[in-house]
Amino acid sequence: MSVIKPFRGFRPPKEIVEKLASRPYDVLNSEEARKECEGSPYSLLHVTKAEIDLPVGTDEHSLEVYLQVVKNYNSFKDYGWLVQDKEEKLYVYAQSMNPTAPDAKWQYGIVACAYSEDYVNKIIKKHELTRKDKEEDRMKHVRITNANVEPVFFAYPAVARIDEIVAGVTAKEPVYDFIAKEDGFGHRFWVIDDRALIDELVELFATKVPAMYIADGHHRSAAAALVGQEKKEHNPNHTGKEEYNYFMTVIFPDNQLNIIDYNRVVKDLNGLSKEQFLNAVSEAYTVEDMGTEIYKPSKLHEFSMYLDGHWYKMNAKPGTFNDSDPIGVLDVTILSNLVLDKILGIKDLRTDKRIDFVGGIRGLGELKRRVDSGEMKVAFALYPVSMQQIIDIADTGNIMPPKTTWFEPKLRSGLVIHELA
């Protein structure tokens, strides 16, 4: 079962929260972060991407950047921009992609600390591979700040009583409530300071939630858990109750989450003419020319393809995929096996320079633009992966193919921070 605990979070004063809360470190490159922070000393990007305060071109993985990280982080606390709660709390964080709409959909996550040993023992489950260089980068960030500056995005199988408690908390006025100017997404935040409710939530996770699933933030999860293990090994008086045994998460019920499509664009047709390529695709798919208007897939195993100014609907033929296999059922697997590998000769999605990936947040118009510009030759749009597919893969110990899931909205960093001591 899942272990969570409350913590004494560092949080910004209400009047600066909108200026301080930032998009995650891996959503922006250094140039974009530098531009976003122009004239904004409060932005947490000064901590999460501290190279923006050093000369242009500074290696973001250099020692001077990590030193700038801790300098900036300490300054935020010294200036009173981050203030620690006096007692351990749990929190609720809500997000919406259309906060001003009459039928706005919000997702409500509990902000808590997860237990590092649960990651090691696979009670916290992953569905993606991690890279050692990215793990080490995030580990350095955790070590030098002695903090989880950015939360990890978890999901859990929904529990009715947890939903009831969260609904009660969020019926009250939030501590923070703002719409981010960069994307128009809404963010709300509540503090749970009722000890009885905190204890009940901890107990509910311990008795009703058999596992938690990493939705977004595999490298941050690995880094946080590994730093906890390091501190354990270096502490001869380790008891297991130290704060470094835990790392900060936002945990959403699985039935509230929004996964959007993650699409593919390819530079060439592997030496084939348009007609030869379409004939090859037709061996495994039924292919229908949908004309020049953008066509979006509407169900599992249906794809759309943009080629030479036309959109095509592609349905995988029966017998070309395996719905009883948690990996074989995925549309990314079907497309990779039947088209990218077999026809286009793209064997490794992680390393092949002929393919690129476009998050569905950019819309299918971005696929059209990249093909029409001549940069790419063909684009493929996929139906989004479901949360149940992710859970099935994690539960069976399998790993998703690269660039499969895109969760939106992303968590804002800086609403609360967890220190390891």
C-alpha cells in the first residue's frame, strides 16, 4: 500500500505567487526561460534554470550553474519570497485548461510527500525508461538545494472517500487562485490544516491505494528517491523517519486526468514515391483520402496521416496488432511496427534523426505546418493513450515506447517546496 506524509512546505506570499510560480524546468529551453524571466526577479525559473542568470551560452550542467541554483534559492528564502509553514500540512492543487468556461473541467491533486522506499520497492510504479545523465542532473539539483523544488506528477486509482475529503476542502476559498498568462491555464491551491483530515488521508492511502503511478516526472522521481537512498547510506544513525526519506508529489485520481495525443513527423519516405508509400501502408491499414481539411483520429487504432497536402484516415486491419498485450495494443506500437520500422526504416525512435515528435497541445495544424514547409515529408496523428493503458503497462512491469504520453496541464513549480531536513 502507498505511504504519504504531510510536510512543512515553503510557500510564496499570496501577492507574488502568480509571479513566482513557473512552468517546469523541462518545458522551456534556456533561451525561452531567459525571455520569460525578463523583468521578473520572482520567477522560480531563476532556481530551476539558473543558467538564465549567467552569460548566454553557459553550459546548463556546469558547476557554476548549480552554484547559482543554491545562491538563488537561498535568496528567495532570505527575501521572504518563500516562507515555511509552521506545522506539517497536506495541500490540494487544482488545475484547469479552460478555467473561465462555464463547464470548466478541473483536476484536483493532493500535495504530499511520497516514500522513497516505495519507489525502490515498485509500489510507486513507472512506465518510462530514465536516462542516467538526466537523473544525475536532477540529483545535483536536489543535493545542492537539499529540497524538492519541483513536484512530481502522480496518479492513483480513485477512492470515493478521498474525493469526498478533497471536495470538502475545495468548497472553501483557495489560498492561491490565478490564471497563468503564458497559457491561460487556471491554478488553485488549498492548505489542509485539520489534523484529523490529514491523518485520515494518510490512513486512506495506506489502506485503499495499492500503488501510485508516475504520470509525469520520471527523472525527478528517480533523482529524489536516489538522493534519499544516498542520505540513508551516509547517515550511521538513520532511523527511516528523516525528511530525506520522502519527496514531494501531487497525486491525482486517475479518472480526472487529461492525456493528449503525442504525434510524429518524418523527414522522408525512405526512397519511396508517394504512390509506393501509400500502397505499402495499405497492406496493413485501410486508407481513405479525407481531403485537405485537418482530420483527427476519433478512436483507438485509428490514425490520421498528412502527406502532400492531403489528410488520410488510417485504420489498422484486424490481425495486425494484439489487444491482449499491454504494449501491442498501443497505437504507438502499431504505427512503429507497421509503418515507421517496416516501411520507413526507422528502427530506434530515441536516436533516429529522421523522426520528430509533436505534443498534441500544439494541435494538428503544427503537423501540417511542418510538412507544408518542406521540413518534413509526412506526419502521423494518434489517438491519445488512456490512463488504464498506462496502469496496465506499469502493473505488468513493462515500459512505454518513447514519446507516448503527454499530460496537460503541467504542474506549476513554486506553489510549495519540500526541504529534506
